[in-house]
Amino acid sequence: RHDADGALITAHSRDIPAQQTVQLNRPFRRLGSRSDIETGYAVVTVLEGQDIYAYGSVIDNATGDPTAIPMKRAPGAEQQWIAAAAHDGGAQGSVWRTDLCVLNLSGEAASAEVTFHRDNGDSASFFVFLEHGQQVVAGDVVAQMGTAGTGAIKIDADQPLMICSRTYNAGTAGTFGLFLDGVQVRDAAAEGESVWLPQLRQNAFFRTNIGLANSGDVDARVRIFLFDASGNELVSRWRTLEPGAWTQFQEPFSRLAGRADIDTGYAKVEVASGNGVIAYASVIDNTTNDGTAITMKR
């Protein structure tokens, strides 16, 4: 476990029996005697054995809302996209903000340009500089660029970096948020491919939004299909995205398909032409405005 400057706080080893889980609760405080970590990170090294999966959960003490942090492999990549970011209001009185995390384990000092591509075609950017081992979290990153609205973020660096984000509803009692990982262009969808967004909901308790970003260098022609739990196609829509463009379908099950009784549904995103398409969904609790990110699956 390291602080934001890369300084080692503590190191411990654990034996994990086959097909079992070991969780270290509040390790920065209980093992490292630190309760002042605004932004830190952990490195997990497998000394013996195989098939190890690691994760973190960052929990808002005011709301009890956890954000899952999946494991990443160093050093990352030089160009990545965050599919959605915001400094904006939303439905049900929600107030959306995005924190961007950049970690440099490349072995060299690194610089990166962070560019916000807004849904109206505007863009804004700033640079971040990191020594090896350093981590920077840019809180409310869209506002830090002197702008507002919703869109996607592109990161261009001169060294491979690990990138991730948390977008959250900033309520008076605390935050409710979701994790979105950095996506490389090579992992985005290209012409002839279809990707899927499972576990979607649109009813009295939850709402679903579906977003698309074009990280490619040519126009992308995309078709979205919505399905109910039985696999019945409800509606489909076409969109053309210019390079760097971002769009979001607000509550498409309700507004496009006329359905507000979807306890479990799914979507297919079909790329007819182009490349670099990143699709995601957010399923939001109407009471708390807590969003759950649904990343695309092949």
C-alpha cells in the first residue's frame, strides 16, 4: 500500500486457500496506521499459486455507498478514454461530478494531456505531470478544465499510465457513485462487431441511461437495440458519431420504447461502420440517485 507520492506505507503477506476469499478491512488504517490517505493505491504481488483476483471497495462513510475498484495490470497505456464524465445536473434533482485518477507506474516521469469532449462538440483540456510511482486524482475534473456539461475524456500520455474515474451524485448527505475504467482504442468496438449491456432496469424504482463515445478516427454508424428479459426486441435506433463525439440516450426504455415496467432488460450495440466505439449504461436508483455502471460485454 502506497500514498499518492508512491511512498510505501506498509506491506503484508496473506495465504489464500483455494477457491476462498480473504478481505483486508481498512488496511491503510489497521495495518499502516494511516487515516489521512486522500488518494492512495495498492500493489498485489502473487508469490505462489495462480488464479488470483484482487479488488478494492471505497466506501462513502456518510452514505455507505461503495465504489468497486477492479484490479489493473501495470503499466497501462499511453492513450485511453473514459466513456462518460460530467459536471452537470440530471433527473430527480441529481448533481453529477467526475473525479479522474491517473497513476504512473511506467518507470519514468510522465506527462499527459487530459481532454474533455462535450456532447455539444466543445472541448477543453489541461496537462498533468507525474513522477514514477505518483498518483493524481483530479476532483471534479470537468470543472477543473473551466467548463461544464457531459461528455467523454481522452487521455494522451508520453508514457503508459493507469487511468480510471468515479462519477457520482454529490448530495447534501454525501456521494453515491460509479466506477468507469480507462478504455484503450484497441478494446473498443469496430465495424461488424456487436457489444452487449446486460442487467438494465426501467421502472418506478430505477432508470437506465445508455451512452456512446467514438474514440476512433472516422465517423461511426451505430445501431442500438433494446430487449426485455424474454429477448423480445422493443425498439432500435441509429446514431452517427463523429471522431471524439459522445452521446447519451436518456431513459431509452421509457422514452423510445414506451416501457416503464422493465425489471430486467438488456441492450445490443451494433457497429455498422467505423471503429473505436465505447458503449456503457448507468442504472440509477430513483430514490438515492446512486448510479451503477454497466460496461459493454462481447
